[in-house]
Amino acid sequence: MITETDPITKRIMIMSGKGGVGKTTVAVNLALGLVGFGKNVGLLDADITGPNIPKMLNIEDEFPCADEELLVPVRLPLGCDHGLSVMSMAFMVEKDAAVPWHGSLRTEWLRRFIVEMRWETWGPLDYLLVDLPPGTGDETLSIVEFMDVDGVIIVTTPQDVALLDSRKAVTMAKGMGIPIIGVIENMSGFVCPHCGYAIDLFGKGGGKHLCEEMNIPFLGSVPLDSRVASSGDSGIPFVIEIKSTVADSFEAIVEKIVEWGAQDIPD
């Protein structure tokens, strides 16, 4: 289905200054959270050499088809008019196969995933989320080259090392003139499921302090929950499986993103 207007309303990059902060888990659950708000969403796994999104959505065995020489993303069957369209290099290679490619070949596939994709096959997208690999390298620059980015979300943890690298991601986004939607502080405290005692395993409040220091919005904190990891392994993301403070915190964050997305859209 081709529309005369832009088939994608908002294009959002999801970045982290370093690995290990749970960025992809955040991206997957944000995408499904937006679907829960009645949005039609696309999710691009831009980590060409380490794609994990199909595993987290239990769609590893799917394969994108082609329509008039354009690739068609895999559609996640959610039983509703709106839903989630996904593209990942994991669909294009054999399971457990390495992708030992130089930067030029990774860049070419990113271009294909953006320019040669029929993202609007199931109707115009309200949001296209691009889950970038960690850091501030070639992939980020390529995405900005191939599409108009409306905003960036930066994922961090409260640790000083993560915050140090998150500052670099903020600086990079500002340098490229990309609006910063906000920062999400992941793994923000752990509440014991047995006694209810709260432990700040990775520190406390670092993400909010970063936002105050660099004058950018703070979207919210997401606490640790052991069920989050198991839900990712099982292919059933926690926003649709687990009723908990983690899911509640995500809902509040998604609501802020929806409010941001509606700011310059006429009623």
C-alpha cells in the first residue's frame, strides 16, 4: 500500500554510548508499547553483525518477501489493525552464522533496509524505531545519511562508565542537529521479589543528573527484574507478558514518546 504522503510519520534512532545497557530490550519493548497505544510501528535492527531482535520476538524463522523489487518487512501477528513490522539481518543469514563484514558492506545493507524497504505495506507507519549498535560509529552516520531522523532516544544505566559514554552519544546527536527526545535509565535499582527490599546495584539517579547537566529531557527509569531477561530469551517481551513495575515504568515512558510525537501533528 503506497500513500501519496510520507509513509512514515516519525523516525527515531535508539542509541547507547556503550554495550551492555539493555538498549535492544528497551527498543523491542518500546515498539510493542507504542503498538499498545494504537500505533503502527516499524522496528529496524541496525546491528548488522549482531542482530538480536528476531530472537526477542520469536520470529527467527521468518523471512522477508519482495514486492516489485522492494523488500517487505516481517509482520508480527498481533491480532489488531495496527501492529509491528520488523527488519533484521538475522532474517537474511543462517542461524548462528557470523557476519564478518567491512564497514562498506554493512553500510550498503543499512541503505537497503531503509531505501529499498516497503515499510508501509500494512499502512503508513506512525513510528519507525531504529535500534543502533552500541557506540557512535559508522552505522549511526549512515542512518542519518539515508533518512531524515526526527529524534533520538539514548539508553543508559546509572553507572558512571555508562554515563560517560552516554554523554558522547548526546554530544554526537546535538552535533548532527538531531532532536533528543530523552534519556531512559535502564537497570535502575532492583527490588527483591521475596522481601521487597530495594538495592541500587548500579548506582542511583545518574540518568536524571545527566539530563539536568546537558539540558535534555529525562524519559524515566526502568528497574531491574529477572523476568525481563527470561522474557527476551523466550521471545515474549515483558510489556505483553509481565504485569510489574517494569511494565508500568515502560508504559509511562511510551506515553511521553507519544506526547512528543503528537506535538507538531495537526489535530
